[in-house]
Amino acid sequence: HLPVDVDISKLAPGQQMTAVWQGKPVFILRRTPEDLKQLQDAALVSDLRDPDSSVLQQPSYAKNWHRSAVPEYGVYVGVCTHLGCVPVYEATVSGANAGRYNCPCHGSKFDLAGRVRKSVPAPYNLPVPPHVMVNATTLRLG
Ligand code: FES
């Protein structure tokens, strides 16, 4: 598989876009400073099934609290780890406790780092694909 370069120059803070990598949708989210604060909220973290990403779902450089190469950009395979539906990004909900990626099939909820919440059917965080910022407006997948 060849790497895929994605132009993220049009992505405003708080927006997300979907790219295709190895036949799968990949969500690219440009996080706001509030989003980054929310990812570290203690109430949210205590409601995550795998807050430290100990189940291998990301490259080693994304095994951190924001699960990505650069905190501002979240990158995850947009396929629910329950039975494979595509979770929907909720841009406007507020409060650390709201689900930010909600699966339409059986209600699994993920946060702005693709981390799965407790008490939902999905067993694992959304996978993070290999990615790197090639320059300020290009993200490379793979
Ligand atoms: Fe997402 Fe079942 S496929 S909750």
C-alpha cells in the first residue's frame, strides 16, 4: 500500500474530514484548545475503558493522551470496533461527558481521541493509522 497524502489546509478548528486509506474511512479532526482540555478531563478519563491505550490500537508515537503525532490533529480509522459501522462526529455537543463520536448501530461512544467509553458494546478504542505531518497543510497516512 502506498501512503496517502491528505490536504488539510481547509480544515478549520473543530472540524473533521474523512479520508480513505486502505479502503477504510479515516477521520481527521482538527482539535480546538477546549477539545484538548476536554481530553484530559478527570471525569471523562475515569469513564474510558482503555484510557492509556494499553490495547495496541495505535503506533507507538501515538500512545499518549491525545493518541496522535500532533495534539492538534486527531487521526483514527472510522470503523466502530464493535461490528464495523461508521461512528458519527458530534461537533456541537458540549461537556466532557458527551459522546463525541457516536455509533449509529448500537450506541457505542468514543471521545475526541477515539477512546471508547465504558458501558458500550465496542470493546476497543478506534485504531489510529500510521500518520505523519509532512508540512503544515499535509498529513500523510500510511
Ligand atoms: Fe458500533 Fe455496534 S457497530 S456499536
